[in-house]
Amino acid sequence: MDTFPPFNQQLLWIAILSILSILALKVIKKKNLLAIPSTTIASINLKDVIYNFGFYLVLSIAVVPLVFALVKNTYIKSPIETISLFQLFFMTLVSGFILCYLKIKKIVLFKKPASFGEAFIKVLLYLIVIFPIVSLIGQLCDTYLYLAYDVRGYEQLAVTYLKKTIHNPLALGASVISIVILAPLTEELLFRGLLLNFFQNRFGSWPAVFISGILFALFHYSHSQGFGNVSLLCALSFFGVMLGAFYLMTASLIYPMMLHAIFNLLSTLRILFLENS
């Protein structure tokens, strides 16, 4: 965020989110949204995790930066276009590799729902329940940083990056596709499809949900975000845990992927149309 609201506005927002969160918790209890099964969805071994995360890390740390350095001055006019298209290509390559790997190994993570319309409604209802809690966690952390360390403004790396694409249609289109479609697909494959199943086979359902959720949050850490990492990691840890619970409840990666995609879409629309209005 570029500016921070006055303290009284922060308290008002916390009060509103607290009321909504209490209602959400009641819905969670009534609908047994945390009653996740202990049955294993897929058998994932350590080699599966190493191969797929290894492919991601090699590409992100070594290959992509090297190729980018070689072509950044000759391929595309705008640096933001280059970054956006490379991000799109990189995430397509990673998700494609994982999907091919799963196909070859005959590991089924995408159980087709009986009705996609019914699945979409289920995802929306689940999002409505968890969204105020995610927002409340982030707001409480922001207010704490404001009071304890006088942190009045910070901006997440992804927000800064997206804002830079606003006046470049090609970069904006590539960024939106990456954020709304490819990021949910790639991250759900890695953290719910691979990690959660791997840990569930060894430690049980809830430990796997918490471990994969926290690792998912840490995946979004960036040194440049400074104190903003506190709010981001706390909120995303809860979001990651709920994505994991949703996955085990539905036994299909389609549901958390849809939830993740809609969450990212709402965040993208807020950045594009509210923060820049």
C-alpha cells in the first residue's frame, strides 16, 4: 500500500472485519469446514517432490535469469514487457512440466466434479467465509506494525510489478494471465498437489495442511517488501491452510485452484481499479 489510513479508520475496519470473521467462524463450525478426512488422495514420494521443485528452482534461479540477461536489450522494446512475457513463459513451462510428470506417473490430482456450476458456487461460498478472516489477519498485523514500529506504508512486490504494467497492454495481459491463471495452477500443483500429499502420507492430514500452508506463505517472502512480509506471511499462512483443508475436503485440486484464482482475480481488480483510481 502506498498510504496508510488514520488510526481511527484502522480500528473501524478491524471492528467490521472482526464481526464478519465471527460470523464466518460460526459458518465454519456449522458446516464442519474443518472436518477434513484422513484418507490419502495421492501417493507422493520424496523423489516426486525433489524432481518438480528442483525443476522450478533450476529454472527460476539459473536458466530464466541467464536467458533474460542475454535478450533483454535486443528482444523487446519495454523492460516490463520482457519481464511479463518471461514470467508467463516460465510459469507455463513449470506447470506444464508438473502436469506431464503427473500424467507419466499416473498420479491423479484433478478429480472432475459432478457439476462445474455447483463446484463454482461451492468455491464462492468458501471464499466468502474465509475472506474476512484473511483480511482481518492482515489488518491486525498492519495496525501492530503501525503502533509498534511506526510503519505507515509499504508495498508488496507483486503489487509494484502489476502497477508498472498498467500502461502497457501486452505486459498487463501477460501479467493478469500469470497472476489469475498460471500462478494458482502452479502453486496448487506444488504446495497442495505435491507437498501436502507428501506430508500427509507421513504425518497425517492436519500437520500436512499446516506445513504446506506455512511453506506456501514463505514462498511469497521478498526482502524488498520489508515489514510488509509480516502481514503478507501471516495472512497467506491462514489462506494456505484453508486451501489445504479445502483440497482434502473435496479430494480434487480443481477446488483450491479455482478458489486461489478467484482470490487473485479480486486482488488484481482491486489494485487496477481501486488503488489507481
